[in-house]
Amino acid sequence: MLASPYCPLARADARLFEAGPVAAAAESHCRTPAQIALRWAIQKGFPCIPKSVTRSRIRENCSPGLLDFELTKEEIESIDGLELPDGTGRMCWDPSCVA
């Protein structure tokens, strides 16, 4: 049986990138929503290897800028409350929800 894929950026789903807690944290920290989602995963201790075919996004997703800021406890808790499964149990930005 193949393992379900985990997509730390929810395949760039607008429901994640435009979600209030993610957008607010992005604005507060002068980062992109993708960087906020990756930083959330890092702080939660989730392994994440984002995929992109766009060179600029690869640089952005792997930049040292992911390590030079921290989300606040309140930001983490707000983002924790987001539910974005795709209904199949195969794709979700939170790996604890992947079947």
C-alpha cells in the first residue's frame, strides 16, 4: 500500500493562503503565506519538503528567511484551527490529518 502524500503547502490552495490567520501572520512578519505555512510546520516539528517547478518559489521556500522569525503562540494556535482537508484523506496541509 502506498503512503498518502503530504503537501505542506496544500498544493497552494487559496483556502490556506487566503485564510485569515495565515494572511494576518504573513502581513505581520512581512513574509508570504507559503513561508508562514512552512514556518508553522517547522515550529510544530513537522518535516516538510515543499515542491515547486518555479525557481523563485523554490528559493522562497528554502530561504534562510524561514529561520529568522518565529510565529507567536497565538498565531500558531489560530493556524492550528484551520481545517483544509480535500475530502479524500490524501491531501492536507497538517500531516496529522493525512490518512
